[in-house]
Amino acid sequence: MDMRNNILWKALLALLMTAAGTTITAQEKTLMATLYSQYKPATITLSDGRVIKNSLTNVFLKNSSLLYLHNTTAMEAKMTNISRVDFDDRWFVNIENQLATVIDSVGENVLYRVDYLDIDSYNANLKNNLQITDITFSDNIQTTSIDLSNEEDYKLPVVHKYYYRLNGEIVTVHEREIQRRLSKEKKRMFKTIIDLPDFSWEDDASVLQLLKAISD
């Protein structure tokens, strides 16, 4: 491809992206199966109200659950017993038996995010690599990191799932789930935000902007 054709191709690509109102963002990826590279202290509030401290805990990104070390073995906590987990840099609440971190709030309304590994996408991407596809995530956790390679293709994709506490109710951040809970006036605000060319249901700033628009 000569220089002139290369310039024309780039111009056409830019025009198509503008017309579609899309932006290209890199998928977040990790080589670790846990949120933190090392186990760290946490204060854990149980569902019965008791508060306990554990010096060696982490967040397992397979399903956003709480991990703790028992002797030298990593154990996955029973999430039905967990109400809240506080680390030194952030805190989580239990939403649908997942650890959901608080992103921001608008008055009494709150935006939460659950981070987890997209294992199906990962396996599909590497289905021709037998050595990699043999990796499994069992309940008997042997390691908290996967040191496969520095190559981008071997990293694990991280998916974000959002929830609102909207007018006292926990709501999945999804167009249908939110819209049916809004007044006629708020539906107009809702529509205005989601129709913005840079709005994304998978972006912290976008879903926070939407929460601000539909909050009183």
C-alpha cells in the first residue's frame, strides 16, 4: 500500500467511526486471577452483623468472590455469609453474591461495579493453544495469579457489570431495567444521555453520567 492509499484508508476509517458515533477503547486485561497481587488485610461484615478482621484476603476475579488464606491454601468464602468487605483502598458490598465496589454516589443513589474474568471469551480466543486451554478455574484454588506470558493474547479479559442503588432499590444497569422505573420526565433525560455518541454501558463515566441525569 503506497502512502497516498494509506492516507485515504485512514481518512475513510475515521469518517466511518465518526458516522457511527463510536470510539475504540482497549479491553482491560490482566495476568492475575485476583484483584490484588498479594493478599492483604480486610474488615469483613457478615450477613448476621458480626464484624471480623482477616489479614490475608483478596478478591477472586473468576466470579468476584472473597478469597482468604487458610494455612497456605487459598479458600473461597461462602458469599451468602458476606455483607461488606473493606480494604485499605476501597470497599465492597455483596450484590447477588458478588463483591461490588462503590464507584460514586449521587445523593442517596449509588453506582456499583462488579469486575470478573470473561473466561469463555478467553478460552475461545486461545482455543488452538492446547497448553493454555488446559487451564481451569476450579473450586480448589491452587494459585491467585496466572503467569502465562507477557504476550497480550495470553492475558485474561476483565468484564465490568454495573448496578445502581436507585431510589432505595438495587437495579442492574440495563436499558430496560432502568427505564421501566422512571417517570415520563426522567425517561426523556435517560434517552438524551444514552443517545450521546460517546455513551457506553461499559464505562464508569458514562453510567455515572446517566445516574446523575435520572437522580432527583
